[in-house]
Amino acid sequence: MRICTVTGRLNGLFPGHAGTAGLYFVEHEYFDSPVTPLLDPAEISAWNEALERPAP
């Protein structure tokens, strides 16, 4: 996926918060044990569901 596609999608899903959303994605994909998690582990399923099935 091209970078402009990623930023465009993040801006569409999280207007005004695309940079923060990008941090969540990086943490979720690449950090096994972050020092300070950005997302509560109990909320990961809801986070993934919202990304896979965004509200119309």
C-alpha cells in the first residue's frame, strides 16, 4: 500500500487524529511489549472491529 493511500485512509477514518491513529497501528503491529501501551489490551478487539467495519 502506498504511503499516500495509508495517510488518506487514516485521515478519512480519524479526521484530526490520523497521526495518533498511526501510532496505535505501529504499536499494535510491531511492539510486543511497549513501555506505555497506547491502547488497553482489553479494548483491542473493539479497536480491530471498528477498523474492519467502519460506521457508514
